[in-house]
Amino acid sequence: MKCHFVYSVPLSGANMKIASLCRKGLVALQRRGARINAIGRRRNVNTASWPKRYPCTVTASLYEGLNSHMPTLLYDLREELTAHVEKDDILLGHPQFPFRKGLFGVTGRTMLGRNKPLVA
């Protein structure tokens, strides 16, 4: 059993404009079906360097707490891919924001997918 946690993940890198453009490009590729990870590591994420402001602190606290109890994979709510869940996996998901009709983020796509996770 593992947890798939979908929330806001901060951009990383010294230049935030470049990091933002890179993430937008990766999400655009995901939208076209590419299996690309737009945030880097999903497991054992080091949150120590993240900004000490909301929502980063919320994401870091929840991720670290969950990861201390079970393997936890981290997704950014803006990503457009389906989490590969198994029968006993848990999805703790935030819907895509802002909502755009006909488009779904990780949470929506995973709930519409073939394998249904336990929902928290």
C-alpha cells in the first residue's frame, strides 16, 4: 500500500522564471500523453529547501507526515497525468485549480482511470 499525494509543489531552481517555463512545457507534454514527471522526484522528496510560506509549508508537513507512515508519492496539482495506482493504494488528492472544463489534473484523471484507488 502506498499513498499518492496531490497538492501544490513549489518550483525549484535558482531562476524561478526559467523553472516556471520548464514546468509549463512539461505539463503541456503531459497533456499530449507524454509520461514525463514535471516536478522531479516523487518519492523521498527533500522539502528542507522549500520556501517557508503557504502552501509550501502545508505540502511539506503533510508529505513528511504521510511518508513517515507509508511510502508516499508526490504530485503537483497542476500536472496532467494519471497516477498509476494499485488496488490498495490511497489517493489524497486536490482537484486541479483553476478548474477548466474538460481538463483534469492528477486527481481527476486518476479517478476516471481503470484502477480505482481508495480515496482520502
